[in-house]
Amino acid sequence: MDDQMLAKVRDDAGFVAALDQSGGSSPKALKLYGIDEDAYSGEEEMFDLIHQMRTRIITSDAFDGSRILGAILFEQTMDREVEGRGTADYLWQVKQVVPFLKVDKGLADEAAGVQLMKPMPDLDELCARAVDKGVFGTKMRSVIKLADEAGVADVAAQQFEVGRQILTHGLVPIIEPEVDINSPSKAAAEELLQAAILAELESIPESQQVMLKLTLPEVDDFYRPLVDHAKVLRVVALSGGYTRDEANARLSRNPGVIASFSRALTEGLSAQQSDAEFDAALDAAIAGIYEASST
């Protein structure tokens, strides 16, 4: 593990940019960016366009380590280049932004009010490649839709089991058990989730830490016990479908939690904008998210 990256993630102000839309969410991301599905044919062209969009974000003067601690990449983005360098290498060496990799393979069908992660049979090989490419940590997502005690416990158990596997590679896992913002029992699900996470943290070796990526809670400062926990490096928040303004407002009421926004970060960015317009829009987005993350 890179000590400089660790110190930046642990100590610096800022937030984590989530640039990790994968095959399932890429068409929606491109549409929001102003590129309709009839503008490309097939996955290869789609991923080329996604990489162009991400490259435009990453290479913008607005995007650097002064306000952004880290960036989460999709596997294909890690495997591609930005300005002739591997994406992870470019992020750290040029921008001083710590690279993370999304490692999950998507969600299983809903059962017991939750969606677990699909199996990851190639995880060890993927982690080894990530280490070779200079990646610091990983991210994996499950979804909780109802306050079902057994379902929430299953999500936490699976996340931490995989997290412990990732730790053996010297990578820091971002554990992401998202609570659906539209859940009819969101606050109750969050209570179950916090208890389950606190129990699972006991299984993390004393010398190691994980990160947590959580939905912005219904009760302000609810995740304080996790923010203060010795085995938690940082708690980051997903935007989860909230508008950027709403996500920033909620985030600012949760001291010690920083953003890890995806759609809320790119809200208002468009392929049709000039570079000056694009940079100005991205700068304004980063400024607002940075401020909300600094409370």
C-alpha cells in the first residue's frame, strides 16, 4: 500500500469522485451527458464514448487533488489510458488523485428486501491487476430496499467477507451497502445496517481498515459511531438519486462524512459544451461538493 495515498485519503479535505458506471448504467450516463443511444452501436463504441467523457473530466483543470481525494474507476477505465498513461497512473502522478477500482459484477435478484452482489470468481486476479496498475483500493455495491433484519445482515456479511479477501491484496475496500433512497422503511433499514456494520467491523484485523460508502441518512450525524471507528479509514456518501443540491445539503449535516458522488458530480455536464463551459460547470460542481464535504 502506498503510504502517500493512505495519508491523503486519511488526512486531507476533499471528496471521492465516482467515475465507475459500468455496462448497465453507461447508456443512462451518456444520455445525461447529451449522447443518445442512436449515436453509437454496440458496447465497444459505447465504452469508447464513456472513456472520452471520463477523460474530459479527469484532464480538466478543475479536476485535481486539491479538492478531490480519490476517483473510483470501472475496470475498463483502469485498463485504458489517459494522455498516454494508464488511467490510475495518470490520476495519481499527474493529478494527485488516489485511484480506486469498482470490483463487483452487479446485483443479484432481490430477496429478503435486498440485492446481494453477484459472485466474483475472478476477484483475486482482478485485485492483482489493480495492484500492478497502482490502484489503492476497491469498491463494491449491494442494495437494501427494505428493513428486513435477515436481508440486511446478509448484505453486511457478504460485503465484509469480500472486503477481508480484498485486504489480503493490500488494497483498501470501500464497502457500499446502499440503502435505496425510496425505501418505505429507510430510517429503520439504516438502524439495522449500522448495527450490522459495527458487528462486522470486529472481524477486521487490528492493523487494517476499510472505508464505508453509505446512503445519506434520515437522521443527521447518524453514522457518527462509524466515522469515529478505529477500523474505518473514511466514511463516504453516495448521492443515490438525490439532486446535487439535496445531496450537498444532506451531506453538510453529517460532519466527518465526505461525498463520493457519481451522477450528482456530472449533473449539468454535456458533450455539447465548449471546453470553457464544461470546465466552468465541472468547477462549480466540484466546489459545491467540496464545501459540503468539509463540514
